[in-house]
Amino acid sequence: MKALILDTSVLCVYLQIPFMEECGTDSNYWNYRKISQKLEDEEAKETVFVLPLAAVIETGNHITQISGSKRYEIAQKLTQIMQSAADEMSPWVAFSQQIELWSGEGLKALATDWQGLVNQKIALGDVTIKRLAQYYAHKGFTVEILTGDAGLKAYEPQPPARIPKRRSDRA
């Protein structure tokens, strides 16, 4: 099973936030059309979509900076995604699956993790997404971080090793 974790950069492009209509570079370039097609393809493969809390907060902050009537329209789109994730409407997985990452022990581990990466200029939101990717990889998912940020993409966990099936020797 595969989990697709949406980062703020891609979520902003998907929601068509003004001045954030594209992200990434070269082979990791994203625009609305490409993201829409990717999500459609992944949903057809029964991939689950994960909406990190960090991406919700950061995207919401970007939406509040929009001037004019588009702010409300785009906020409605993010609200619909959030409600789908909260209700675990396919393909979205529920936020409640992330709860252990926000427990007391989870926050201590996050603090330690971030402290070790802060000199590399890794944002706290990116560290939460990195930890979320590790969480799903530990549960046996193949994990893809959908992002325009090459630095964050580098933290994508390796797919689980495939164990070849042995043929039984027949005498």
C-alpha cells in the first residue's frame, strides 16, 4: 500500500493560491495540471492521501494573505480537504492516525530531531513531515512526499524491501 504525503508547496499549487501556482524545479516541477493528474492517478491506484498538520497550518497562513474575494473561495477548498481528512473519506486518511506524533513523547522526539537539523536550515514543519513519512513507512507503506522542495523530498523513506518468494523444490 502507498501513502502520498502532501507538502505545503504542492497544496498551495493545487489550491491555486495566487503567486504560488507552481513549485519545484526541473524534474520535480509542479503546476496545477500536473498535480491534479498525479492525484487522480494515485487515487485510481488506491493510494492513501496524508494531509500533515504542518501543511494545513502553513497553507492556511498563505490563504489569509490573499487579498480580495479569492481568499474565501480558496479557504473553502482547503476546508473541504480538511473535512475529508477528518472524516477519513477516501482517499484521505484521518488526522487521528497522526496523533501519536503529537503526544508528549512525540513532541520531545520532534524537538530532538529538529535541533539536530536546524543548522542545516531544515524548517520545523518539514521535520514534522519527515517524521510523518517515517511513521507511515514503519507501518509498511511505500511513502512518497509530494513536494516541490528537493530538500524535503530527500527525506522520503526508501520503499520497503521486497522479499523474493522461494520456489519449493519438488522431488
